[in-house]
Amino acid sequence: MKNFILILFNTFIFFLIINILIVFSWPIYSKYKSNKHNFIDEQIKLLDLNDKDLVTFHNETWKNYDKFRFIPFLGHSETFRKGKFVNFNEEDGRYIVRPNQCKKYVHLYGGSTTFGYNVTDKQTIGSYLQNILKDGTCIFNHGRAYYYSKQENNLFLNHLENRKKIDLAIFIDGVNERCGGYEYQNHINNSFSLLVERPYKMWKRSLNTFLLTLPISQFVNSLKGSNRWINDNENNILNISSCKNKILLNDLFDTRIKAREAICKENEIKCLSFLQPMAGSHGVQISKLLSKSKESKLIEKYNILSKSKRSIDIGYILNEDRSLSYIDAVHYSPQSNKKIAEEIYKYINKIIS
């Protein structure tokens, strides 16, 4: 018995020391990693930045990725960013060089492809669209990572409640479309459940989270290449064809578009919903950036959503591409963002003129 207690005690001390070492050494390792980027040659060619700027750009894009903040009725949202290439604030969205005085206000809503992950402020759909419009029209880019039609509708409603000036609302959807809820919903639910739990039962609910947050647990996750958190596999954006075998995703998509159109009509705002080009179905992609399994799932999703009766399908604009259409697995190259902006302009030119 005495030997067992000694072994147990030594194991605990060793475990504690390992966690302490990770706490102090991980920031050093993280700082070392931040001195280089992991863009491959094909991506470097598209971005057209020197090596020093690529490191800066990579850190501004990904160093704080997953450090979202919670907003009621929306779920997660991007955090404030200020840098050389990536800038964002909750009020105005992703940075765009707008006219000093705005005559008309156009707001873009969408996911990370609209935000412009892996491209600079000047290479987003919103920035290219702003460059085309020279008549005092101001573009605001409210794209957010993981956002889909339901979250975009809620963000749009928040903007209306806050009396934002909106003449035209543009929604760019497809890749992130899902049944309901939002990314990190399970973890937020767990936190709320802990808050309202009986005091003497809290330890049971918090134990799993506590073990997951230990430095050694997250270090092992990082070595395995696992996500920081395990999200809702039943509502994964790549694994959805219908919602609990009851509602087809395209029918749900149309329901959400119908709801936003009613809101726009009631508030006398013009409203356009686009089904975006999607990797696998449109443009040029390479296996280095998109696995075959993910590609097949994206193709399946596009085939479902393309049945939508209320969205404008603009996937065709990348079909004549000869160079790489995507900067990574799903996000667009600067040239693709420019093409999308030019195509959207064709639809909105008469509306805002």
C-alpha cells in the first residue's frame, strides 16, 4: 500500500511538472513558429507578397484564428484585428477604403470567403466591388468565419435594430450552409449548463472541460493536428445533405432566403442572395490544398444547394479559369474575388443607380 501511494504521488508530481513545462515552453515555441509562414509556392504566386510580408500576413490571418467572441443571437464573431494586411472591427466589418462621404450603403453578408480569409484587405470581394463603384456608394464587408444564411439573417436584423443605413443587402452563401445552430454551440451550451447546475454537481460537468484544457491535452492535440475543440459532428458543414432526414438543405436554404426577402421588403431595402462558386464544382483546384474526401462533400453540397429557387447561382464565373481559383481548400484567390465582385456588380448596377 505504501509503495502504491508513493508511485501515485510521484506520478502526480511528474504530471504536474510536465504541464508546467508546457505552459512556459509553449509561448517560446509559438513565437518561433510566428517567424515563418507555411504558404506553398502556388499560394505565394497568387498573393504576390515578399517573404517578410507573407510572415506578417500569415500571423495577422491565423494567429488569432479561433479566438472568437460571443454575441447574443449570433453565436461567435470575429475579434478586433489591426494590422498591415488584415483589419476588422464589429461596427464596419473587414476594412475597405471607402469614399469620405457615402451616398448609398451596400452591406455584404457571408462566411469566411466573404470576409476574405487568406487574402489581404485589398483583395477581398468587398474591396474589389468598392473599386468598381465610383459614385459615392460605400461597401461594408460583414463576412465572418463559419457564418451561414441563418446567422447572416440575424446579423442583418441586428444591424437594422441598430439603425444602420442599408440601401442594398448582399448575401453570399453556400459553403457553410447547415441545419441550425452555429460553430462552438456545444461549448457555449456546456458553459451555460454549468452556470445553472446545482453547486454540488458542478464538478461533474466541469471535469471533462478541465481535462481538455490541461496544457498536456492541448499539446497532444496540436501534435496530432486535431482541432482545438471538437465541434458538433452531427452539424458539421461538410456532412449535411438533409436535416435529420426530414428537411432537405436546399429547402431550408430557400426558407431562410424567403425570410430575409420579407425583412428587406418591409424595411424598403433591396436584397440579393447569391449561391457562391464552390471548390470541386467550379474553377481550378489542386490536391495539395483540397483532399478528395472534402472535395466530394463540397460537390454534394453544391448539387443540393443549386436546386434552390431563390438564390442566384454564380458558380459559372470560375469555369473558364486556367490558373488556381482558390488560395486554399475553399477560400478564393484574389483573382476569383475580383471576378465575383465584377459579376455581382452586373446584378446591382441597375439597383443602386
